[in-house]
Amino acid sequence: MVRAFLGPNATLDNIVPRPGDGQVFIRARPLQAEPFPLHNPTMHNLVTGGTGYFGGRLVEGLLDRGETVRAIRRMTSDVSRLSGAVELMQGDVTDPASLARAMEDCDRVFHTAALVKTWDPDPEAFHRINVEGARNVALAAKSAGIPLIYTSSFFALGPTGEHPVDEDHSRPAPNYFTEYEKTKTEADQMIRKMNEEEGLGAIILYPGVIYGPGPLTQGNHVSQLVRDFLRHKVPGVPGNGSQRWTYSHIDDVVEGHLLAAEKAVPGSRYILGGPIATLDETFAILAEATGQKPPRFHLPIGLLKGFGWIGEMAGHITGKAPEVTRGVAETYRHHWAFSSKRAETELGYAMKDLKLGLTEVVDYLKAFSK
């Protein structure tokens, strides 16, 4: 469990899309501060992170609209889940030249690629991929004169109080719990600065904890939690269980990206959240969906951090990721409650009920375990 539950770096990466009649924008040179034009079936899209959990689902959503998709793949990428209709191009967000080639003849780029892990033996990898990679994509898009839709993370906005906050919320202090959180925040601030000072015009989107049926990739933390719950491997609820988290169904987040592409003004920012539930409420829903009892115990954050310290020390020796880290345990001390009101009002963003969404995950995992 512990890694599955204690690592919802929700930004993430892939699942099943909801077909939608969206409208999209045409290439604009230069970018102008007005909504992009209507749907064009010949739209050519570049998706970074298209082999991942979320990015793969976004690729499916674009294909369902009759658009063409080019995805960047690394030598080690697993492309087995991608449709044969996708044009694959070898490249890497850390290689500016490959990005320039990938953007040739494209009308827009969705940057979803990120290192979504709770721990890595090379901490600098987070900065190379999440920060420098985002800068490379932004500069390449600006040079090519095509719009950029950037997938940020709720972590970039920082922990909240008990009540939901909006896009104007700022981190109360520059303290970070994980390298993922730190680098996604740095990348978000960088893209926002490029919007303000360089006229980048990137649309920035902030999903909550992304969940839904789909492969158990590193970005699909909720499904890992549900799997462990089904196997009776969840020893307890982190903290006192009252911490409020924001859950975003992957289909909703895909649709939110498509809506933003068709309606958002360049430079705008939207939270693509969903239902907000405490950890205790989340496990109560899982218990009802599975017919099992919720965890009996609450695990003190200090205890989890102790396990994290031991796991990290072992990880530096073995190179194996720990089941829990001190930083991830610390994220469970806080609320992460976000309002999607702006996206609902301006984009028409809609959110799936959490009970329905988690039941989908349970049914999906049960079907694959037979």
C-alpha cells in the first residue's frame, strides 16, 4: 500500500476519454489575447508525455475528435497503449533540437510530460525534466509560433486551508515536501513569468489528484491505492483522516484540456479539479464500492516519516524506491482543497461524482484480476 497511497503526485500521466464535440484553435502568429477559433478537423497536435497515464488518454481524446496527433517518444517509452493512428517521433523534453523537429507542421502543443515519482535516486532528474524540460518546450513553441497548453499540478499552488481556494492562491511559505512538488512549482512560476514578460501566452491547467480506470502507471496513484485496498494491504489512514483532497477524474481532465484549447484566452489559468473529500470519506466510499470494511487505524504522520527515513536510507544503498518518503508523508499533514469555479463558469468544465468514479476504478481492477 504505502507507496500507492502515499504518493498521489497527481499530475501526472493516462486512461479512457469521453468523446466530445470540442472546438479548437488555429495556429496563430503572433498569439493574440482572444479565444482561439473553432474546431478544425485537420488540427495537428503535438503531445509530450503521450505515452504516460494522462497524456495517453489526452491523445485518445484528440483522436476521437478526428484530429491528428504526434507524440514524442523516448527510446525507453512504452508505446503499446497508443493507437496506430498516432505519429511517433523520437525525442525528449531535455533535447531542444528534437522538440523543434517535433513541432514542425504542428498547430499547437500540449505539454503533459513530467517526472511523476515520489522518489528518484537522482534528485536532479526532477529539475531536468520538470523545469528545464518545460522551459525547452515553451521556447520551442514560442519559436514555432504555436499555442502551448501546459499541464501544471495542484501541488504548484501549495497546500490550502480547509476551505477550497482558487487559482489566485499562493503558497503560504516556500517550503516543499517532495522534489516533484518543488519542481512543478518552479516550472509553473517560470511559465507564468514567461507569459507576463515574454508574451508566451501559454494556457496553464491545474488538475487535482487524477484518478480513473487505466493502467497502473507511476502517475495512476489512486488505482494503486484501490488495488492495495482490494488486497487488504492498506494498514491505516494517514494522519487523523480529516485532510481534504481534490480528486479529478481523468475523463474530466481530458475534457478540460480540450475545452481550454477551444475557449481559453492565451495566458489564462484554470484549476481542473473535482469533488473534495477527506481521507476518511475517501476510504468510506471505497469500502462501500468494494463491500470491504474501511481501515480501522489512523497512522500518525510522525510514524510514517520515520518509516520514510528508513526507506530513503535503504533506497540510497539499493537504488530501489522506498514504500514511503518523509516528504510524501508530510503532504498528508495538509489540506489540498481547490475550487474549479472559474473553469466551470468560463469553460463549461464538469466533474464526475467521486463515488461513481471510484466505483469505475474498482470494477476495472476487479475485471482485470479475474
